[in-house]
Amino acid sequence: MSILAQVISDVKKRDPHEPEFHQAVEEVFESLEPVAKLHPEWVDAGIFNRIVEPERQIIFRVPWVDDKGKVQVNRGMRVQFNSAIGPYKGGLRFHPSVYPGIIKFLGFEQIFKNSLTGLPMGGGKGGSDFDPKGKSDGEVMRFCQSFMLELARHIGADTDVPAGDIGVGKREIGYLFGMYKKIKNEFTGVLTGKGLPYGGSLVRTQATGYGLCYFMEEAMNTLKNKSFKDSTVVVSGSGNVAIYAAEKASQLGGKVVAMSDSKGCIYDSEGIDLETIKIIKEVEKKRIQEYLKYRPKAVYTEGSSEIWNIKCDIALPCATQNELDENAAKTLVKNGCFAVGEGANMPCNPKAVHLFLKKGLVFAPGKASNAGGVATSGLEMSQNSMRYSWTFEEVDSKLKEIMKEIFRNTNETAKKYGFENNLVAGANIAGFVKVASAMYSQGL
Ligand code: GLU
């Protein structure tokens, strides 16, 4: 058995009930065989065995009182995965599906994603099985305060810097930051994705979606001489990533015809009206089906995965993990789709990814193409440390440069290791090599 196969088998044996984490490890390790050959010293130093084990995992009780005065208990967690190249950095996810296997997959991905940004950030992730949907502002606040009461002792601007993810946006970050500041009596950049009046960065809200489109524009141009201009685009999801991916895709000349939520999808042949989506999702916090009230000619279909049956040139999965399977991939290919860019973390399952690569589509893995969010978090940390803030144009142009550089690095690395045009291998290897070499230099 090769060393990499041995590590994968050990991971499965050690934590058998974490399929998402196994999937994330297998997807990365699939690309690393040539790296292990080239660096026997990394094999000897146990880098491959060490990188799959988090440096630290914290699981804690989060008690809070709901609006009826009843005590509720959720589970909170933070996985501090790797600090070889900087303080742990990564979002918090509040969703009923959260358990250690999900947080470990996200934390593992985050190590390589953060490395690819070129900024000094290690990998971490956290969250809770708390569901903010249907909760009052007061309930969300009391939950966040209780969550931070424990988390505060484990994080810090130079130790671990959480941010948002699914279910954690500006409101939650505000409550979390307020509590941290009270406990520690210090105003530091301990969280990113903060509101603009208290240390947030311009462009952070738009960053993941915008960054995805900057990456895709560069990739499509270089690899296929194509672009968003005059292309039909489908964007799954309707959260923060999806909304700003759709906005930038339109600004670059694409026509976004479909979006979705966890219940179903809408198709608007005239192009999705994003202002309407923003009202439904950001203000009213309702289901995407409401879109029909504003645009009666649009079509709503029950079932979120129905979106992949809609004919498009470019598909941007921006909802959640494993939302796009092999069947969906076959349909997209059959319908003439030439590019798929992951805005969410691991939205395409392994069989879908293999099909896209086999059929020669431009396929951008999330750890490269959605890195714009955390990259802009890195820029927020820099601004906080300087006690200064850059203009929208300054941050946006830095984000664009970072995304172009991630593409260049990913594409060049793929070529160098014999995986021409395979951005999955390129991203895995480029992200890994930097972290591995830092771990090697630092000893055990
Ligand atoms: N949750 C985002 C991600 O998956 C952003 C993390 C951050 O800004 O720290 O990359």
C-alpha cells in the first residue's frame, strides 16, 4: 500500500463516521502521489500523516434561553486544523447538519485554500448545529453570546480568527464580536466579516462571489478563449456567495437565468432580477418561490437539484457540499456546458468532478475558485492591524489580483506535475506544498 493510501485508510479507521471528511482527504490525496515521490523527506517526517489530524479540536455546550423562556442546548465546536503558515482562519457554520465530520472537511479544505491565497493564514473551521432560520434576533443574539462565552478563550487576532459561513452573516458576527470585546476588554481583528462601522472591510460581503467570477473569467480566457460575455449562466443557491456571483457574472456580460434554495429553483428566461432576489433573501428572508410574485413569467420547480437540468454555458454551484452529482454532471455536459466553477465548498461530488475533467470542461475546484472570501478576510485582518481602511476600489483590485494569481499558480503547478489543464490537481498540489514545506521547517 502506498503511504497516501495508508494514511487514507488510517483516517477512515480512526473516525469511521465522518464521510465528508474522508471525501475531502481523498480528493486532496488523489493529487499528491507525485509530491510524495519528489519529497521523500516529507514522507519520512510524517507530513502526510500529520496534516490529516487537526492540531486541536474543541467541542462545547452552548446553553441559551429562547423567547418562551425555555432553556435550549446546542453543541458548539472549533477545529484548529493547521497553523503552519499563520493563525487558524476559517468560518463558523450554524446549520442543523453540523457535526465534527462536516467541520473537519471544511477545516481541511481551508488549509489549502488559505495557502493558495498567498496570505499568512492557517486553516480552521467551527460552528454549531444551531439553526438561525425561524429564530428571532433576540434568540440569535443570546445564542451567539453563549457560543462566544466559551469560544473566546480559544481564539484571538494572532491565534485563531473565525468568520462567517452558512448561517453566519453580519448579524451573527456582530453579536459574536460584541461579546468577545466584553470578555477580553480589547478591540482587535479577532473576527472577519465585521460590519463596516466597527472594523469590517469593504468588498468582504461581495468577495466570495466576485472572486469566483474573477477566477472563472481568467480560467475560461486562458484555457478556452471564452468568457462570461454573452454566456448563459446558472447559479445554484441564493445566499451571500450565490447573490454576488450572479451580480459579477452579469456585470461581466453573462446572463444568469436560474437560481435556487434548499426547496427548489427558479428559471427566468429574461435573466434573473437580482434586486428582487436580494429583497426576498436578504431582507424578507423568505423562500425563493416568492420570486414568482414579482416576476410571474418565471418558472418555479420543486427540488433544488432540478437547477442542473436547465441548459447553460457556465454553471456556478454556490449552495452547499455534494449538491451536484454524476447525473447532474452528465446533464450539464449533454446540454453544452463548458465551464463549472465551485462557489460553495465541495459542491460537486467526486464522480461529477471526474466527469467534468474527462470531458475537458474548465473545472475550478472551490479551494481555488472560492478563495476570494477568505482572501478578503485576510485583507480585513491587515487593515485591522494597521488601524486603517482601504477604499472599495483598492480592496476590489487586490482581490482581482489575488484571484488571477491563484489561477496562474494553480494552472502552472498542474503543468509542472504532469496534470495539464487539471485545476483540481494544480490547486491541491500548490496549496499543499507551501504548508508541507512550512511544517517540515518547523519540525515536529
Ligand atoms: N467561510 C468562508 C470560506 O469557506 C470564509 C472564511 C473566512 O473568511 O475566514 O472560505
